[in-house]
Amino acid sequence: GAGVSQSPSNKVTEKGKDVELRCDPISGHTALYWYRQSLGQGLEFLIYFQGNSAPDKSGLPSDRFSAERTGGSVSTLTIQRTQQEDSAVYLCASSRDGGDKLFFGSGTQLSVL
Amino acid sequence: GQQLNQSPQSMFIQEGEDVSMNCTSSSIFNTWLWYKQEPGEGPVLLIALYKAGELTSNGRLTAQFGITRKDSFLNISASIPSDVGIYFCAGQLTDSWGKLQFGAGTQVVVTP
């Protein structure tokens, strides 16, 4: 597509439920990233994919967080047993070949009640 | 954890004024980037810097990569209302492919 697409744009869930966030990167971009942005904060790196593999998942906050990428394209970030501190905007970005020019989606605003 | 210190946290300026913000780091970066984020959107890349001492312009925006490789600044000249947004610096360490470290952002508000 023309840009990075994320869905849903907003998600409200109850504490303890699982959520799945989706990212469609720019066509042809081999690298895909997930970042988290808490209110009034900068972006926090979560995980990086090159193709379907994740050479760097060091930013995932706990084992409740996981992500996968299939077909070198769409990625899903899953948060199990959500907690209130998981509330944030989850941003996906892609780049052509793992370089520094990241193109970001508009994010998913996650609210855990 | 976050290693970049970005200042100021916010700026309220009048249209036509110049804006200056900076970032400092405890680490040496090989790339500095400046992004702008508007409400409900993801950050958009403004300027990328790759060499110590490099000074790069993009329209009314000018950014510099500090000589020590631990700092960078962004200037916006003759601000206009559409400059409103949050400006983030980001640094990339060597061999950390796209794993950027972001500052906390500078909120810019422009009044007519």
C-alpha cells in the first residue's frame, strides 16, 4: 500500500483480556518495527523484524507480549492478559532494508480498563 | 531505557519567531534523526544526519549533528501555524538497524 496501515485505530479492552494489533507495512519494505508510545513520552522500541524473523526482540516488556510476521509482510503484535500499564499508542514502522529511514503508521490507541 | 535528553519540553511561540530545540545523549550515535508528530498520526521524518558536524536543511528546518556525536539540534525559522506538533529527536547506534532511541519530544505551539 501507499503507507503503513495499522488496525484497529482504537481498542478498548478489559484488564486480563488478550488483544491483537495488526500492521501492514509499505509494500516491498523488508524491515518492520513495533514501538510503544506512552502519554507524554517518546517512543519505546519493542521488536524488529527482518523478513519473517525477529533478530531483535529485546524491547518486549514481558512474556505477555509477542509478535509475528508472516509472508514478509503483515505483522501481528499480541498482548496476553492485558494490564492497565499496557495502555499506550502502539506504533508500527517499516523501512526498505533495515536502514534508519522509518515510515510510521498512525498507531493503535490501546486502552485497558 | 531512554538515554536521550530532549529540551525544552514545550514551547509557546508567536508566528514568525524562530524555534530551537536540542538533544543530548550519554551514548555516541552514528545517526541522528528528527521527526515531527501531529495528533493522531505517527511520526514523520524531517531530517536525517549521518556525519559529525553535518549541517542539513529542509526548507525552514535546519539540523546539526554535534561534533562529539552525542548531541544534535533542530532550528525552525519563521514559524507558521502548521509547525504545531511534537518534535522528536532519535539516535541510532552502530549496527542497530532501525532500533532508534527517541527523546521525550518538544511540544511546539504557534500562536498567530
